[in-house]
Amino acid sequence: MTRGARLPVVAALVLAAVALVDAQAAQVYRWTDAEGRTHYTDRVDQRVPAGQVTGIEVVVEAAAVARLRVEAGGDGALAFVDNLLAGPIEVMLHADGGGPWASDPPLPARATVPPHSGALLARIVRGNPRLRVVAVPGTPNARPRDVEYAYPLQTAALRVQQAWGGSYSHADDENRHAVDFAAPVGTPVLAARDGTVMQTEARFGDASPDDEDDDALAARANFIRILHDDGTMALYAHLQPGGVLVRDGQRVRRGQQIGLSGNTGRSTAPHLHFVVQANRGMRLESVPFRMFGPQGILRFGPALSGGD
């Protein structure tokens, strides 16, 4: 899903590949104290009489991956893409409509953009096309190494809800080698490997059980994405609201607590969705991994039951 802008307006961006795009309503509470001052909080103060508290619905949207920026040039418009993540992304700039137009280089144009920086993708020399950007986390130069991952939960319990190739939600390229570890809400989540926190989302509440839109549910999962030194990325998903305990750009070590498990997004029961991914050229692909668990080396066969 993308949003575009017609030149020369400076705007908009796109989100892709687990950079979630749907919005969700969150609750803010308003109350007035004895001195007539109005307060806004994200939780109810138990000292305030219930009749004096008003709930306000506000829209929460997932953070963006990239931003399209268009600036006036000497003999045309310059289209930049800004990377908003603490790790590299691959982007492709497309043009739709706008009558006859021309650009240098011809569109679509593709580039890898370093963390928190921008790149000039094209110069529009004629016409007014509608620009849109597709962005994928990671660099296509990733070269996965054979390393042993640590168990990503601080618990001796081990129950796999869904393993590699699970028919419920592990049949696509991005999740074919994902594992769902059952865990009560609030279980400490640990880094399975050293890396840098590349992307986080922590603002979504638990999805409504009445929401039957699978795409919308999937887009409401809180998560942490950690970039490894070989270019692969580990995704820890379905964290509880506020369950991200690290910041973007932070270096973390194997075994360090990074979050709290939860039940957000498209989830049938509380669990941690863990997957290692690599950018294979404008698409994410999960890669097999070795992991040492509470009872030794883990082996992930076909899916067991439900999860995500």
C-alpha cells in the first residue's frame, strides 16, 4: 500500500515488507482536577472518580520505512527517498500517469539507501507523473552465515505453536522458516544474536477478536527488527503494547532482554513469532537457522497447530 504525490509537491512515502501500514484506534483519557486543569493520559488514574473521566479515540499508524521528497532542480524536479530506519533499505521509485514525461535515469529507478540518510533516485525533466516508492528493509548484499541462535525467550518452557512451513501463516517466502513460540503475555524476549536495532513498533493494542480482516490484523503486530553483521535481520513479533524495551539504533548482545511477548496482530494465542530474513532484491525471504533451546538443539519440522 502506498501514498503518492504529484510534482512538485513534497510528500509522501510508502511502506513495505513488515513496515506496517494500517491504522488502529488507541485510547486516551481526559479528566479535570479540582483546580480546573485538564489532564490527558494513556491510562485511567484510579484516584479520579469514574464519572469525571472521558475516553477519547485517537488513530495510531505504524511508523514509516521511507519518505519520498521532491525538490526543485535547475531544469527539473529532483526525487529523493529518505530512509527512516536505523538500517539499510532497498527502494524502487515508480511513476504513474501525468501525461508524457521523462526522467534521468528512466523510471522505475532502484537504489540501496544507508540508515537515516537520503538518496537521489531520479530527476524528472519533463511532465508531472505521480510518484510512488516501494521500500524493503535490508540490503540485497546480505550473505547469511551459519551461526547458532539463542532461544529468544527467558523461560525454560518450550512449546512450538507453528514451525517451518506452517500452513496457517508460514507458507510464504517471508515466513517459511518462521517459528511461533507459545509464551504468556509479558514473557521477557531476548536477543537471539548480536545486532543493531533497525526498526521497532510498540504502539498497537491487542486486536479486536471481532476483526475478521486478516491483513488489518497482521498490520497491528508490535515488533522489533534487529540487523546482524552479515546483513540478515531477525524479526521478533506480536509483542505486547509497549513491549519494546530497546531503541532504534541501539546495539544489543545475544541474550539481552529486548522486549515483552504479547498477543498483538494476527494471533490466535499469546506467542512470539521469530524469523530470520534477508533482502533478496526488493523482497524479503526467510532463511533457515540453527537454535539452541532449553533442552538442546531445536529441530523445526512442519507446523504443529495455530499461531502466526
